Amino acid sequence: MIRARVIINADDLALTDMVTEATLETATRGVLSSTTAMVCVPGAEARLCRVADRLAGRIGCHLQLTGGRPLLDPRDIPSLVGLDGRFPDHRSGLGACHPDEVVREWDAQIARLRGWGIEPTHLDSHHHVHCRRELIPAFAEVASRHGLPGRACGTGEARRLRELGVKTPSDLLMLSGVRPLTTALVMGRLRLALRMAGPGSIVELGCHPGYPQDAALAAISGYVDARVEETQLLCSADLREALETEGIEVVGFAALGI
């Protein structure tokens, strides 16, 4: 008997070769139901072309204002870039982003993904920049224009996005915030989130798969070793069996339209 539904989504598809392969593994061997792809990082197109067919219908756009280079001319989006023409490395490096520049850059990123033959199923953002209070309207504008559901970073953001016409899960639980990373603790947190969300709600479980000794990732991120733990958990029989025992159905973002 299905008692609840959860979306299990992996961020950072195409960030590195090993992150991409780990994401594919969690989708084919594990319980992953969807992922979001980055288009502003070197090598993204080649990585996505390698896995797009096997992840068909499950790839969204991981919108960026951090990490990598923008798609638009930096001179046209000065509030989003540094003197080097790049996005800041981290969310803390963002200044006062001009909403019109954000919308145009995010539109370009979605268009780039489509240009590579991938029709996005949903939207979220790198480092959760879209959940900055002043950027939620820009995110809602982009999501509404493209007819796509999106991530809410908490119950408050979910309410606001829904008020702005965006379909979104009721809450977000990130595996990066669960320690120790065990099936029992993840299930406990997930049960609580689903109970708080109420009957018929959908909660998103966000994750970051990865493999050991990813030198390319270590050069740009401090979140490396923990990704290996996430991959192991997501591919474990224990987690799959626990979800089935609890009557929790793993669904994609398309379920938000039901």
C-alpha cells in the first residue's frame, strides 16, 4: 500500500566525469528518480551526451549563478560575475544580483540544455541560489515561462513558489545534512518530513552521488568523500527495502502534476 511519495533527486550531473557516472549508477542500480544537469562547466556537453539516453525523461536543469562561466556575455550581466567574467565559486560570493540578468542567464541555460537534445523535466539551482529571498520571483518567472516544476528549499519557500504558480514538492531533505548517513536515520528524517507535509504531499530527498578519488571534483569542491557514502546508501538494498516497507513510493517531478 502506497502511503506517501518521495522524489529522490541528484544535483550536479555533468560537474565531473565521476560525478556523472555515479549519478547514472544511482539511477540504474539504486533508488534515484531524477537528476539536474549543469551546463556552465567545462565538458558538460560531452558528459551529458554519454548518459542522456539512459536518463531520458529524468534530467532537469541545475541553474547556475555559482561555479563556471555564464552563457551570456559577462558585459551584459555585470551583477552576476566578477572582474574575471566568471560566476563566484560559492553562494557567499554573490552580490546584489539584478533579477532581469538572472532571468536572462537562466533562460539561456535552459535553452542550452534543450539545444543538446535534453528536454528538462524540472528546475533547481547550484548551491540553492534560487532560494535566496530576492531571487525566488526570478526563479518563479523562469519556471512558469517554461512550464516546469521546481525545487523548494523548505516549507516556506514551497508556499511562496506555489503562490507564484510553480509546482513544487512540499519540503526538501538533503542527504548532506544527515549524519551519520544510515538508512535508519534517513528514514526517520524522511518520515518526519512526510508527516509534517501532510497527506498527499510529496517531499524531495536531495543528494550528491560521487566516486572515490575524484581529483577533478576535489579541485573545486570540499564535498567529496561524503558523496561516496551517498552513492553507497542510494544503491543499497537496505534503503530500497525500507522505502517499500514504509509504503513510500519513489516518483519523479512529473508526479507534481497529478
